[in-house]
Amino acid sequence: MHLPPEAAATKIPLIVYIHGGPAGAFQDGYDPFVAYLNGQGWAVFRPNIRGSSNYGAAFVAANKNDLGGGDYRDVMNGVDYILKNFPLDETHMALFGYSYGGEMAGFVEGKTKPLQKPS
């Protein structure tokens, strides 16, 4: 989870950024694109969902014949967790990914309902 400095004072919008692959993986370290998004006031969540290559062979194979199943649940469980534990504005969220991450973004969009703004 990458938070901009404004997170200390107010709720901030969230971008969920899904990697390609599906056997790609995010690693800790400086990412200029994440730094740019943080500089624009966005929090960035980069989950390593099942199928990612940084947890061993069994984890890489965990989404075989199940694309858009368990990996989708991993994304959504991660989002639920960070919404409960970080100062995020759940009415301002975005989602994108590249390659397989773009496919996952489509799964998420197709399986979720838009949030209704509180009245």
C-alpha cells in the first residue's frame, strides 16, 4: 500500500493497480509511476494475487483453470482490508492493470456493483 502525504490529514482516493502475467509480481522498491500517482494525491494498492510469481510454484499455479475466480477474490479481499485499515475515500476509487491485469480489471468490473454515494 502506497499512501501520499495527504493521508495523514484526510481520506484519499484509491487506485487498485493489477500487474500483468498472470505470473508477474510487484516487488517492494521505488516505482516512478506509483510516486507520480501519490504525488497527485492517490493511494495505490498493488496486490500480488494468486498466480503471482513471488510466493513459489504452488502460488503461481493457484489460479490454473480459475482465472477470474480466486484471483478476483484476492483483489476484493485486499480492497476490503485496506478500506477498513487506511484513510481511504471509498466513493473515489479507480482500477487498472496491464496485460493480464487488464483482464482482471474486466473481471472486477463485471462482478461488482458501483458504490452508491451516501445521501
